[in-house]
Amino acid sequence: MFDSDFTIPPHWQFASSIPSGSEAVIVDIDGVLANASKRQHYLEQRPKKWQLFFAASAEDEVIEEVKRLLELLDHKVVVVLLTGRPSAIAELTVNWLGRNSIRWDLLISRPDGDYMLATKFKEFETKRLLDLGLRIHLCLDDDPSNVEMYRRLGLPSLYIHSGYY
Ligand SMILES: [Mg+2]
């Protein structure tokens, strides 16, 4: 798919091959595809219970509207899931996506040990996707800072309200 001199980072996972120059959408997971509201209480504890918070994501309910929206997109449009979840739970995430029959092509999780602000991380990865020639048409996120960042990059972005992020 991408130039042969591009090494696929270990925190990128593919469900299918992506022809270069593909049209794409970028979709967040928590608060956009996955209803994470039932595990927010782990983050209200001090210290925050991150491990339990992420482990509980296996039980998240699907946000049906966004799942349907992805199904309605032309199947030539690549679905990139760009999430602040650590790659330590990438397998759990892939299983959840499969169990819930959610359409996706590339999952980008946060490298383990990366404590960059989520918005900085997403900006870095988005610029990399643009450099690789992906034609990104739309981004979906429930964090207003991410929506703003995408718009700053000139990418139309749709805010999905979750009430947490
Ligand atoms: Mg989110």
C-alpha cells in the first residue's frame, strides 16, 4: 500500500490492505463507536484506575448510529480508527470490533509508554497519514480539542457528543 521505504509502526494494525491514494475517514473509538460511559467511574477514583478502565472496554456497547454510518460509506473509503487507547489492548479492541461486526481497515493505537497528549498524538499520526498520500475526507471525534486540531489541519471534522473524553 504505502511506499516501500515506509516501515509500518508496531502500533498500526491492518484489517485489509490499503491502496495508496485511497480516500479515508478517521474515526475515534471511545465515545464515538464504543459507549465508554459505564467505565468512566474508574477514572473518577484517585489514583485513576486506568488498567481497569481499559480492561472493561471489552464490555462496551456499540454506538449503533456511527457503526451504521460506516456501513453506509462506499466500501472503497478506508476506515482508519485512530484511538488514544494503548496498543496493549489493541487485541482486545480488534476482538471487540469483530464481535460487533464493525467495519474498519486500519487501527492506530497509542504506542505503549507514550504519554503525549491525546490531541498531539492524533495530530502526529494524522499528518503521517496525509504524508503517506491518504485522502482524508472526514474525521469523527468526541473530544472538542481533537475536532479543533483536525479542522486546523484543514480536515472537516464532525463532533460527536459523549459527555466524557
Ligand atoms: Mg473519544
